[in-house]
Amino acid sequence: MAVNTIDSEPPELSAYRGVRRIDHTPHIFNNQPARYYLMWLLLPAILLLAAISLYPFVWLIYMSLHEVQLAPGKSDLWAGIDNFTRLFSDKSFARGWVTLFKYSALCLSVEITLGVLVAVILNNSRLEKLFITIFLMPMMMAPVVAGFLYMFLYNGTFGWYFWLLRSLGVLDGGSILGNKTWAMAGVVATDVWQWTPLIALITLAGLKRVPQEQLEANMVDGAGPLRNFFSVALPNLYPFLLIAILLRFMDNFRFIDTILIMTGGGPANATKILPTYLFDVSFKFFELGRGAAIAFTLLLLTILLGLALTKIFEDPTRKIKTSGTE
Amino acid sequence: MATVTITDVWKYYGKTMAVKDLNIDVRDNEFLCLLGPSGCGKSSTLRMIAGLEFISSGDIYFGDVRVNDVPPKDRDIAMVFENYALYPHKTVFENLANPLKFQKMNRADITERVEWAAEMLQISELLQRKPVELSGGQKQRTAIGRAIVREPKVFLFDEPIAHLDAKLRSHMRGELKHLQRRLETTTIYVTHDQLEGMTMADRIAVMHEGVLQQLGTPGDIYNHPVNEFVAGFVGEPPMNFLDCRIERVGDSVSLVNDNIKLVLGGDQVRRLEEKSAAGEVRLGIRPDDLSVEMGRDHGFAIDAKIFVTEPLGGDMLVDAELGKDRVTVKRKIAEMGQPGEPCGISLNIEKLHVFDRESGEAIF
């Protein structure tokens, strides 16, 4: 009897003797009519998805295992895993990864910090709707356009930002995108400008879902506003931040538009993240087989990192989701 | 250890008035219940005491200290919320320890206090669990635990057991009352369930539409309701009301309608005179103060017809029709009788309540 007290309480109520129980389930509950027609309803969508994503994927693997010939009439040569083994000795490949991680880490940390800050400031303010509308504008812009816009803003002859930085004495000479350190900062700033609003928007949606009662309970417990944010609001935001981080890091791993426009990977490969290198290999040197191998490693790591991120955030996510409903 | 004094407090939400000119003195160590239907301003009042809502006008004092502008964290209160408001990412232990951490208590003391509270609430085995892994009753105990780990000036309860099932609720009523007596801490308890108020509170403040209707002991409220609202809200099944008029024939004064004629006693007549009541009134009588006998030969003063009978196990309720009116009678279980069958009813005239038909104020 004592064992019972943990799960069903109060103890006295569960201690009644002689409770009747039925220990088998009648079969009628197991015989749900099979709903085969659902499969037919799903089939068109599955086929379409297979055509647009599975087919290219299979081709990617095919290409990565061949020396792809571009000249008409020539058939591709079987290369085995040569394309992959060659990557190990490719210094540009390794440097591409390092640059990519640096770029993505910089973008993410600045965007998350700023985005959460903006969301907290905007939350429940009177101008919330207006500011959301304004913030959405950069997001609506094609990345190529954002790239061009910032290239002009950084321009050494007529760029506003260039002028501003020079006037403030921060920039000594030369140009922004021509300097190794400044170029990285420049492309990160473009990404931050365009995508912080997305993070702010997702966080704002999350903030609306933070249970008011928990915040109030914490206030009564003795928390000031800052402690309240870190100990109650932030843990409740984890699922939303996970979505934001996942979206942004995957974008960082595949978007090359802005960088291609602004620096093309330069100066001296300072902004040559792996996807730009992949672009060079495939579409400048036309080594499609090697390019496919690089693309495959990129895909693999994106998936692995995605899974790892989900794992990190998983525990609090689950628990918050289920407990909020009661 | 503190008194809570609410003086001339008003609360507006925009232009909506939630609390009107409220005055309540909560005594030291008292268990006061704010009782009323939803939207009566009881929760707003509690939230103003907690500091979670601004006071539109008026003052709230803890002891001699005016707390209007004191933030919740500095009010030294503990509150239990309707939906428990446990922190889902923290274990039961961490939930309980939360208020102590803010008091900068050292680890050993925190552990000791938490274990003391957990023991008291019989949740010691649950300390390492997260809130999702708890049943409704366990969550509720954890929420109470978080309130009692420190020694606050005032406990605030906002419908803490409203979401539990009926059986657990009645169990927790006893536990909460026991706990409050043991901890000897001023407690303000909000509920819409009159039973919780009646069973637990030292005094009940009945509120309706933002206005305090009556403040008194459960006995006061039950036996001497100040108006028709209080009379009808407190008591289960609720009080019966019948429209009557006052008729004077010589010295005798009686309450009359198409079906009944009740001759009032001397005391009652005097009180009618004091309030100079005449003409139309409303009669109130509790189901326990009525008697019913089945069949045609009942020997009671009033003829009625059975509408329906409801057995409650040991007792039964009889809904009887008196012309157009219907009254509920509670009695020991007996033969059931069928709808439409005749029955007889008598009233305990001593226990009559009479209300002004216009204002609803009690005459007696």
C-alpha cells in the first residue's frame, strides 16, 4: 500500500480494498477499420516530393562517385570514392569549413542576442504592430538585393557606412570589403541586418506563449524583472529559439548569394565559406564530381548538426510543451 | 504574522469597474475567504494584495505599512495560483527552493526547509521529478509547498483546488485548513465555491459585481444573509424564494400568496415594523427548513405536487410545485413518489427569511 502513495494520491483514497477491475480489453477496440484511402490521398504529394528532392539527391550521389564529363557524347567515368578521398588533402576545403563555422557562429550569436533583445523590448509595447511591419521589410528582400545594397553602402567612394566609419575614425584607410577582418564583419552585418527580424519575430511569438502565471509566481517568490526573464521566460523560449537557430544555421550553410555578390569569397579567401568554394569548384572549374562530393559532406554535416541541436534543446522543449496544456 | 487592511479600494480595467469601494480588515492569523461568482472582483482584489495589479484608488496596508507601491517581491507574501504555475523546467525540489534562493539562504538551510515542507505535504518522494510527471493533486501540493517553505506575512490562495476532482477537493479542504491552523499565518483565500468558504474560513467576504455584500463568520452568512444574493449564493441546495405580500388582519400579520398563508410570530412582526415593510416582499426558506410528506393525507398546511425526487443516498431532495412556484425540500430518504403525485409541505416559520422585493435587502 505504501508504494501506491507516490502515483495515486491522496493515499487514503487509493487504499480502498476490493476494487473491481477488468484485465482484458475487448477486441472491438483493436479492430479499427484500415484507412487505406489515406495512402492514395498522400500519393501525389509523395510523388512530387520524390521528383523534386529525391531525384536530385540520387543524382548528387551518382555525380560524387564519377568524373563527370561535360563535353557532349562523352560518358562519365567511374571514380569510386576518389572525389571524397581527395577532399582530405584539399586545403581550401578545410579552410572553407573553418570560415563557414566562423561566419555562422558570428551571425547566429549576434542575431540571437539582438533578436531576443528586440523582441523583449517590443513585447506588449504600443508600437509593436508598426515595428513588426517595418522589421519585416529587410526579410522580404531577395538576398542578392541585400548583397548589392550593402556593397553600395560599403563602397569606398560613395558608401554611407564607409563614410560613417571613416568619419568616426574607426576605419583607417582602404575599403571595408577589401580588408580581411572588415570584410568578414561586413558580410556578417548584412546577414544580421536581414535576418535578426526573423529571430525577433519568432521570439516575440514565443514570448506571447510564456505563461503569465509563471512569471507572476516568480515575482511573488522574489524575482526582479531581470531574474524573471532569465529564470522563467528564457527556458520557456527554448523551443522557439531552437526553431530560429535551426532555420538560420541551415540558411548560413546554403545561402551564398550575398557573399557571392559582395566579396565573391575574398579578399584572400577571408569570406570563402564552404558553399562559395563549392560554387567555385562546380561552376567555375566545372569539376562537377568533386563539387558533388563537397555538397554531399555539406548536406551530411547539416543533418548531423540539426539532429545535435534538436537533442540539446529536446528535454526542456518536451517538458514545456506538455506541461503548458494543463 | 500580519494584518491586511483594505481601505476604500477601487479597481478599474480601462473603463470597466472591477472592484468598488472595498473595505476589509483581515485579522492576524485569520483565514479569510473572498467568495463570489466569477467576475465579482475577488481575484482582482487578491491580485492587488499580491501587488500583481495596480490599485486604481484606495490603500492596502500590511500591518501599519502602506504597500500600494511595494513590488510583489518585497511584500513578503506567498501565493498559490489557480493553475499551479509551477516552473516546468525545474524539479519539484527546485520549484520549492525558488523563493528561498531569492532570500539568499544557504544551501543546507534550503534543503532543510524544502524537506520539511515536502514532508508536511507528503511529497518527499517526488522531489526529483519534473512537474509534467506529477498528477493534478501532486502539482497542487507542490504549489502549496512553494508557498509554505518560507514564512511569509500572508498566504494568498487563488482558487487553488478548483481544478481537482470532487473527491480530492474535499480531501484538500481539510488539509488546507489543518495546514493554516498549524502554520498560524494570515490567509486570504479566493473561491467561487461556497462550500470551500463555509468549511474552511474564519470569516467570509461575499462579493458580487465588485461590491462587498457581507463580511462575517460562515454561521453569520448562512443564518443571517444581508440580502437575497448572499442568501441564494451560500447554501447547497440553494435557498427557495417565493413572492408574497404582507397581509394584516387585526393583530395578526401574515405572508400570503395564491398557495400559502403564513402567520408570523411577534419577533418577526416587530422587525417588519422597524423596517416599515409593507406590501410585496420575497420569502426565503432553506431546503432543510421545509418538511414534506407524500400522499394526499399528509396533514401539512400546504398542498403541493411532486415535480421530481432526487435520492442522495442518505437524504433525498424533493422538488415540489406550489402553483407556479417550485421549491426544493431536503429530507431523510423515504418513499420516492412519482412526478405529479400530491404531497404536503410545511415550513419552519422560525427559519423564514424575508427580503424587500425591490432592493433585495433582508428585512429579517
